[in-house]
Amino acid sequence: MSNSSAQEKEMSIGAQIPPDNDQMATEKADHGQDASEREGQSEPQPRVHAKTFLALFAICLIYFSQTFALVGTGAQGQTIAAYLRHPGDAIWLTASLTIPSVVLGPVVAQTADYWGRKWFLVVSSICGAVGCAIASRADNFAMFIAGMVLTGLEFGVLPLLHTVPSEILPRRWRAPAQAAVMIANSFGLIIGLILGGVFERNGHLDGFRNYYYIAAGLFALGAIICVVAYQPPPTSLQASLNIREKLSHLDWIGYGLLASSLVLFCVGLAWSQNPYQWSDPHTSAPFAIGVALGIALVVYETKFKADGMFHHGLFSGNDWNFAISLVAVFCEGLAFFAATVYFPFQVGILYEDDPLLVGVRFSIAFIATIPAAILTGLYCTITKKVRWIAVISFLIFVAFFACMATSDEHSDTHVWGYTVLLGSALGMTLITLVTVAQLSTPPELISIASGLIISIRSLGGTVGIAIYNAVFRNEVSNIGKRVAEAALQAGLPVESVGRFVENLLSHNETGVAQVAGVTPEIIESGVDALLKTYVKGFHNVWITSAAFVAVSTIGKQIILAVALQRTWLTALESDGVPYRPKQRV
């Protein structure tokens, strides 16, 4: 398809019609155009008007609602689990949101090509509203988990929140579009952290109820605006295939293998040292079966399913950008969820008694994310380059985790500044990775590509949470023993040790003071042993995170050897914007 015909064919909001491959092949022979040029020129360009930006606002609001619910669950997870009398199962609060995101992300990304994007966004937002309403009324752990699982269904549309902005705006605006959703993401995190601290302040352990009331309202509002503002015409696949044909195109075996392997893998890691040893079948059996099913998924998608979740068209040719982006975004998910769960946990244990100040400390990271996202979007748009920004962002991640791995109970002041590193890395990373992935993807596969990259990010988070829980529990499972040893060495009578440890671990200051034979020196020794054990547990998490991110940084170095300049030039020329590179000075 020529440039003139592409410009004549305008789109309404969100329409995305796959190009005719035979026609493209004919035109390549006629005009000598290469594949990347044809992809950019054959992609219809959307018409931008007022509803375009209202639709973008709806997407940003839904993204805001998701991150608001996610950060509240992660930051308040320990408090919520303790309040509902399941302190050892806090891992499942966040996993209830991330596992549906991983499993449903590829499903939604594929099915949205056949049934359209709009109603997936609307119905899932309604599920989020209902799930948060259930969580707000929960009086037991099972009911809260049920609410989180229902809310997790909304997280399945996360790929569409990156796909739709790229479809309703011209290609040259994709980096700013991703910056817009990242800014909405940051505001959701900031406001969520502060409100969570406000509601939990002054010992109000049930303050999470008000928090989830607000989350339910946000999801409902996002659904309403999406109904009004986002009006895409049917896609060609949506109009040309019947229901049976659409269902036959879906990767049902892949979906089943992904869901079962992920859940069993996480169960095995979650039960490690909590309460079972690795030698116990409760831990080893689910873990081994999960790994085996994961290997089966890789074999199936590689050898038997060319058009499944891992569509082979995304990995064909010599362009490794998309594959490298998947590895990098997996590690970014590992990094993000390590910070989301364990940074507020460490601050609350070691530095702050006030939940509001815990939220304020963490919110600094996401305040820093906003200018980082804006500057990254501008840099990518002006320079047409993403390579060095991607590398630098992961180096900043490594620096953050290295700093946290050196922190202890005396690092109160320094930790305030470390959050700026975290926020800067978050603001830079996802924009560059999604932009690289989308610009390296044929137009007809952009939804599948976005679904895959966002699901891989959630997969990284889900796997990371399970791994971090295992390495953290491996250390803190000895906390009672170490507190008892410290108290005995300080002179506490043997018969008082059990009661002393019980009251200290439950933070019962009155009970600790009433233990027979206790002295201020004994209490200080016990508290010191408790804090040092927690510090070692947190160090395990930060060191593990740093190792994962370092692997991704090496992947970013590989991107340096891959030419992205042509992709950017093709994106600009497809919008009718000539580009003349300046000479290097």
C-alpha cells in the first residue's frame, strides 16, 4: 500500500485493520520496499479529535485505578493479613492480582482482536469495582482473597491499556502516549500510598475498608467514561469471522499450561519455610510439577503453535529487539514488585511507626517517576533513540538495589534518598521497553505484542514475589530462635523465654514489660536480635533483585548492537513527516 493510499484511509478511534500480506508482497516487488518500510506505510493512521483525548483519559483512569488497588494491596498486605488472622499468607494478596494478569493478559490480547477492545475494558472495570467492594467488606481472609481474585480479572486487560493509546494516536506519538499512561500509573501509586497510610493511621487496622471503597468507585468511573468516549469501529477480524472460527484461533492449550504451571510454581515457593521444608512434598511436588508444565509450555509454543500466545511472527527475521524486550521487561517486573512489597515493609519495620510516613517515603519514588517519564518520552520523540535510555534505566535499578542491600536499622536518612533512584528507573524503563516492542512489531500483531510484553512483566512480578518470599522466609524463620538466644545471653530466666519471644514478635510492648525477670537491657538485646534478623531477610531480597536486574542490563547492552534508527524513521515517514538526520558533531 502506497503512502498516498495510507493517508486517504483515515481511522476512527482505535480501529486497526491488518494489512493484506499478498498485496504488501506485490508492492515490495514493484517498489523495492523492505519489510519495515511496508509495515510503517501500510498501517492506517488515526484521526485525532476531542474524543481521542477523552478515550485516552479513560484508559489513564483505568490504569490509575489498577495501580491504586495494586499498591494498596502490596503496601498494606502485611497489616491486612494480620488483621484477618493470616499473617503468614500475605504473599497471596498480591499474587491474587498478578496471577490473573499473567494468565488473562495473552488471552485478552488475542480475543480483543476478534471481539474488539471496548467491552473487555468496560466489563473488566466492572469486575474490578465489584471485587474491591467485596474486599472492603471482608471479615475473613478467604472473602478478601475472593475479592482480590475478582479484581485481578480487571488486571487481565492491562495489555490493552498500552495497546489502545498506540492505536488511537499516530505512530510518532507512541512514546508520549506510553508516557501518559505511565504518569497515570505514577499518580495512582502516589495517591494510593498516601491514602493507605491515612486510613491505617492511629491504629486503624481496618482502614483498608475505606481504601477499597474508593478503588471500587474509581473502577466504576473508568468503565462509564470508556463506554461514552471509546467508540472504535469493528476490526476486520471481528467482522469477518463467526464465533466458532474465533474460538478456534485461540491458544487454549497454551492458556491451560501457563495457568497451571504458574499457580503450582508459586504454591511451591510460597510454602517454602512457611511452614514446610523443601524436602516436604507440600513444597517440592507443586514446585517440580509447575516447572515441568512450564517447560511443556515452552516446547508447545515453540514446536506446535506458531500463532499462539508467543506468535512466531514476533520473532521472525534478524530483529531481536522484541525478544530482548521480553527478557528485560520480565526483569523489570521482578524489580518493581520487589520494591512494591518489601520497601514499605522494611520502612515500617525498621524506621517508621506511622503508616502515613511509610506511604510518604514510598510515594517519593513515584513522584520521581513523573518527570522521568516525561523527559524519557520527549527524549525518545526528539532523538528517535531508546537504546541508551533503556540501558541507563536498568543501571539505576541496580544502583537502587545495591544501596538497599547495604542499608540496616541505622540507615533511616539514607533510605529517603534511595527512593529517587527507584522512581527514576521506573519512569524510564517501561516506556522504552513498550516503545521498542511496539515499533519492532508488525501492525497486525501489535495487540498480541502488547499483551505478551505486559503479561511477561506481570509474570516477572508473580515469580519474583514467590522467590522473594522464599529467600526472606528462609532468614526470618529463625527469628524466634535468635531472639531467645539474645535474651538468654542478656540474663533472662529460661522459664520466661517463651512468653518474652511471643510478646516481642507480636509487638506487645505491655506484655514484654510484664515478663518475669525482664530488664531494659534484656528487652534491648531482644529487639536488636529481631531487627538484625529482619535486616538480613531484607538483604536477601535486595541482593536477589539486583542479580535479576543485572541480567536485564546485559540484555540492554545487546540492544546497543541492534539498529533501531530505521524503525523510528519508518514510524515518522508513515505519518508523512520527513526526517533528515543531522550530522554528528
